[in-house]
Amino acid sequence: MKKLIFAFFLPLTFSATTLAADGKALYTQKLCATCHGAEGKAPIAPMYPKLNGQNATYLLNQMKDIKSGKRNNGMSMTMKPMMAAVSESDMTAIADYLASVK
């Protein structure tokens, strides 16, 4: 029984780790670091939020809302055109990566 449980959870752990690794590459490729800084820790200006360590679901929802136009306050309108090139699976990977950065 223990082996069965281990066999079930091991792929889930690997999957989350893989998403975070892919998210790190996507964070750079999609130019997120340009404004939010390396690893989301040091934005280039006070108006841009720090993203590291945030809850992954929260980050994903914010990216989705910016892309859809549901969120249109503050700097989100600046970000909207950039989000057009980011798929939902990319957003998930980026959110998982940022949530893992402490």
C-alpha cells in the first residue's frame, strides 16, 4: 500500500518541480523580469509589485484577469499587450515558479 501511495504522489511532485523550472525560463522569455526584476524580487520601480513568494493561485488569477481585461487598474493596462503572448499553461508555470522563489 505504501508503494502505491508513493507511486501516486511522486509524479505530482515531479510535475510541480518541472512546472517551476519551466516557469523560470518563461519568466525570462516573456520579459516579466524587465519590470518585476530577477526572480520577481526587485521591481525596477515602486509601482511594480514584487511577485516572489506570492500564492500561485493568486498570481495565476491576476495574470488571467489582466489578459482578459477584467483587471484594468494601475499598471495592468501596460501589461495587457504582453499577456497576449502568454498561454494559460505558461501562466501556470510562471505562477508556480514565482511562488517557489523565497
